Amino acid sequence: MTRLAHRRADLAAARAALPGTVAVVMTMGALHEGHAALLRAARAGADHVVATVFVNPLQFGPGEDFDRYPRTLDADVAICAREGADLVFAPNAAELYPAGRPATAVTAGPPGDVLEGASRPGFFTGVLTVVCKLLQLTRPHRALFGEKDYQQLTVIRRMVADLDLPVKVVGVPTVREPDGLALSSRNRYLGAEDRRAARCLSGALRAGIDAGAAGGGGDGVLAAARAVLDATPAAALDYLALTDPDLGPAPPAGPARLLVAARVGGTRLIDNVPLDLAPRR
């Protein structure tokens, strides 16, 4: 049976009753099949699974969608139960931040200043601060995060290493809709026309993969991806970037990461893929 805790004291008592290894899956709720995949991966690698559901105000900037972000706790708990989670921690903001906005925060440094960090100043400070707090409260051996939020996964890994936190961070591949759109809680904002336009993100990434495999080099990858995005004026490009797997400069050949962010209608979407850059022909 899945137990639901709203308060720190209840979480601590429930966590103390979980012997063996524990994995945590942190979410902002509005769970979908991507979250379900995270929960299944967590269950496969640990004796017990804890899920957290918290819409974190620290990671939303002015004018972003904090107030309208979907909150579906009953459905979220049902999904957690279906996927075998032992415990769901769903605090409110006052429970997690009893003194209000914390005076002490965790920053990502330079890796958090680019891409999402450049578009959403302060975003990664909010993410790392809440992740650090939830790691302390849930005390897991493993923490699983989706690769759809690849920069987030990267800076969390760096935080855990830099601060010697006793947890293994595990990335789980992106889950996609049949049309290629990466699963996201924000997809529910999309109307039918916007949904069709949003497919250009995954289409651009596929074009980049093909160009990289064909020996087009980094310039060819970006040109191929940008051509797909340019053909969809309804998608306002925020960034398109090719990096190495750690978000450093793209290599001339070998493993790389292609990342994109765009606004479709009133919804901002992100996506990314791993790819291999074949030597130039």
C-alpha cells in the first residue's frame, strides 16, 4: 500500500520504516507515462521507492506558469501506487520552506548560466535548492531523473559530486508520444494546432541525428535541425545547441548532445537527444 505524507515528521517516520535500499523520484506532479517510467526504473533498482510531489515556487520566474501549473495529487498518488511506490511525500510550500524563501541556496555556477539558465535566470538555483532539501529529507541511495531535462540532470549530478552527497544519480531516457513529442506535464496546455507545430522539436532533433551520422559535423547537425525549425514559424526558437555529453563544447567527432527549446503558442517546450558525430567525410 502506498502511504501519503504531507508533513516532514510523517515522512521521517515512514522513511524510517523502509529497510534496505531506497530510490527517490522527484516530481512536480501532473504525472504522465514519463514519470511512470522513472518509477518503474526506481523500483527495478531498489527495495523501496519514494516519490515526491511538489510544485516548487523557487524555480518559477516572474510571468511563468506557477499559478496555472497543473495540480492533480489524487491522480498522481494513484499512478505512484500503480507503479509500486511505497511512499509519496507531497508537502505544501510552508512545510518545505517554513521560514519563507530560504536565505541559503544552492547555485549551479557556470554550468547553470547557459541554455535554460540563460533563458530562465535563477531557475537552477531553485531546482538545486529543492533537490538538495528533498535528498536530505528522503535519504535515498538512488535518485532518478529524466533525460528530457538534460541540463537539470547534469547540474544535479555535479551538485551531488561537489557536495559529496551520498546518493547515486541515475538518468532515465526520455519517453515520447507516438508522434515523437517528448512527454511533459506542459503538453496539456497545447491545443491541436500547437500540438502539430510542437512536433518540429523532435523532428529537428532527428534531422540533427541523421546529419551527424552522415559526417556533416557540428555545423551540419545544427543546419539540418534549424532548417526543420525554420519551416515551422509557429515555433519561436529560444535556443538550439550542440554540446558534448557534459554540456561542454561539442567534439569534432564522437558522442554529443543536441538540445532545443522553443515556445509554441503560450507554452515553452524543451527537448534533446544524444547523437554520435561521425568523422567528417
